[in-house]
Amino acid sequence: MLSSLLGLGNVETPIDRDINWVLFERHPLPMWIADAVTYRFLAVNDAAVGHYGYSREEFLSMTMMEVRPSEDVPVFREHLSGIPSNSGLRFGGTWRHRKKNGSIMIVEVTHNRIQHHGADAFLVVVHDITERKTFEEALLQSTRLEAIGRLSGGVAHDFNNVLTIILGYCNLTLDQMKQLDPLRPNIEGIRKAAERAARLTRQMLAFSRRQILQPKILDLNEIVTETATMLCRLIGEDVQLQTSLEPELRQVKADPGQIEQILINLTINARDAMPKGGTIVIETRNVVMNDSRQTGFSTGPCSYVLIAVSDTGVGMDSETIAHIFEPFFTTKRRDEGTGLGLATVYGIVKQSDGNISVYSEPGHGATFKVYLPAVDAAEQSRTKAIDEALPRKGSETILVVEDEPELRVLTRDVLKGSGYRVLEAANGEDALAVAARHIGAIQLMISDVVMPKLGGRECARRLTQVRPDMKVIFMSGYATDAVKQHGALEPNTTYIEKPFAVDVLLRKVREVLDTNRV
């Protein structure tokens, strides 16, 4: 029977019919025969019944149009109407099909034009490629994000060089001005504007994930307050942003750029859950955990600082919550979400030794709670005391390697003004030559990371082989994989993030010079 259906001939034995029909019925891919005029199903195999969820009787009462989303039917009708009626003609395509439970799958379909009992018919073979297409699209989207990240990271890197120069000269000028100088407010205004621009570049770097982890003692209330203005622009006019901040909030030790990224991702996620508008509340609170049932995750008695982001959106069911932090999982349409936002938040929280939980019910919004370990008062006081005690001056020899001329001059002038002897180099190769000519010790090299001819890390590696006592500070607006291993610096290296203030540079220099490292 199948031989004639396939247009292979009209002569077949009973054995041939039995074998061909078994091949049709037992084929692992869904197959069916449909009338070429009415499109009604004439026969379906077991795989079609199992894959689509319709019984055989249901299939035989339907047409090929009914396994497609209604919006795809006109296009498919037009596609079929343009196909010649030649028996044996084979054609195919990629379409969307709908299962009985309403779920949509992407399928590759091969149609064979055949004769069935003397009438035109289609023999159709279906290959479900939904999983493959989902993976391909996720990979493509990830590649696009990586490209955007590289662009934003590169822009931020170049912009941070400029901001470092602006902030540096602002600080030098302010140090030399009298307190009542009439021009002082103007310079302070320039500095504040540059600091705001620096926060924007940190947000760009957070998106591109090119920032090196720089844990600091942080006041989360300050970060929420500073980020709120940008968040209001992100969420639109139909969503109201409110904050509820505990006045005596304890501090945490975390990377400020990554905390900003947590706030951005959770806020955008909350906004997307409120297509008709609503309210987002960001709350901070001191929390002491005595029982794991308080949070739903295992923990011993510990003090945490809580950041909670709540919305009045559509909410989620338990099945969605179970997958919410998985990479590429999203409830949005394929062209609206990547499924990476909450997975990124989860990774950042865990990397910061924290925990995250979510509570939600359909129709009643959602609350994401991020718990970060609080820093004890002794560590806060110790860190503050060390920062205040660090001197700003010295007499050591420092090699400055920076390809941006104005930034190199600024760094040289700042260090010379604090008593240091300074050697200069425009790139890694130049630095090797300068160091080779120099007679005497070089206690410290301050080097940009990304430079033409020879990068900072390779330059440092070569110089420390011949000058093992020389210490190194890397500086950059972002760090590439050359200095980054899983988001952190290699052992025995120090990093200073551009743009940096003059005081920050001088304190870091003194800290590194005064630290004995193996």
C-alpha cells in the first residue's frame, strides 16, 4: 500500500502492503496522510498520536490546518496552493505546530505529493526541532549580548581614561585652592559630574561583565539611592518606584558594580511582570537568621543585610519559580527576553557569599530577597583605620606604563608630587626597555592592562622574572581575560579601577609598597 502512496508503483504483493504499513505505523517520526484538496487527515501513525497528544479518532476528524496556530494558517494555505499536483513531488519547510495541550513546537516538515486511492494526497513526515531551535536562538542571543558587551566594555574603557584625567586634575586643583576661592564650586561641580559619568560606565561594565571583582565595604542604602534615578528611566512612566531603607543599615563587603547589576536586573524583571503598570518597592533591612525556615535556604545563625525587590505584577506559579534562576529560562516571548537576567543575579549573589529567595503567587506579584553577609563592626573600624592611617607620600621608584599620554602625565605628576621617583613608558615594550636602562631598584610598576605592542600582564611577567622584588598594580577601565580568571585577579596582583581619585591611587600605592608578599 505504501509503495503506491509514495508514487513508487501500483504493483505490490500483500506482503509488501503489510511491511510498508508497519513501516508507516512504527516510524519513529510523526507521519500522516492528508487529502490534498480538503487537507483532512486520512491516516496517522503511532508517533503522531503520541507526540501531538490527539487520539487517532481526533486526528481523523481534523485537518492539517488545525495543528497550526491560527495566525499561521493563511500563510500555509498560500504555500500549499502554489504547489503543483505532480505525483511524487517532494517539498518541505519549517513551521510551527500546536499540540493538543496548546504548546507550540517548531518542526521541519517534508511533504510528498502522492496518489491515495486515486486521489491527490500528501504524505507528511514531521521532525520536531523545538529544542534545537531554542538552543540555537539562545546561543545566537548570547553571542549578540557578548558583542554588545564587548562594545560597551570598550567604550567604557576609553571613557574611563578620560574620566580619570578629569577627576585627577579636579582633585589636584582643589588641593591647591583655598576653601573660599570663588572658583571652587565650579571645580567641585565638574568633579561631581565626572563621578556621575563614572557610575554610568560602571553600569556599562556590569552589563558587559568585564569588571574585575573589587569587594569593598558598602552602604547598600547609598547604592540604592544612587541607582534609583537611572532605574526610574528604565521602568517607564507607568511604573512607580518606591524605596524603604532602614536608617541604621549594617554594611556589607561586596563589589559595588555587581550590586548595581543586581538592582538593575531585578527591577527590569519586575517591570516586565507589570505590562499595565504598577509599583516596584526596593527595601533594605538588617536580618538575623536563626532558623533556615526564615529564608528557605540552609544557614546557621548569622547577620545579613537584606535587599528586597517587590512588584505588583502578574506573579508566578510554583513550576515557574522552580526554574526561575536557570540560564535561558524565560516566560517571555523569544524576541523579548534572553533568560539570562535572573541567572546572572543568582551567580552574583552566590559569588558574594549571599543567598537569594523568591516568593510569588499568580496574580499577586513577586518578591525577590537577596541576603548578603553583614560586616562586623570590628572589620569596618579596622578597614577605616587602615585607610585613614595610610600615608600619601614616599620615595620609592615607580614605573608608570600607560598608553594614554594625558593619563600617563597625570599619574606621573601625582606620584612626583608625593615624593616618588617616576619612570615612564608608553606600552609594554617601552617599559621593558626603560627598565633595562635603569640602574637600581624599581619597587613598583603601575601598568594599564590593554596596550598596543605588549599588554600589561605580559610586561609584568617578564619584568618580575628579572626583578622579582618589584610589585605590580594593574589599572584599567575594564579587564580582559588576560588578567581575569573567573571574575577575579590572579594571586599577588592588585587592581585599581579607572576612573580613580588621586587619594585612591596614592593610598593603593602605599598599601602595596608596605605589604610583604610572597
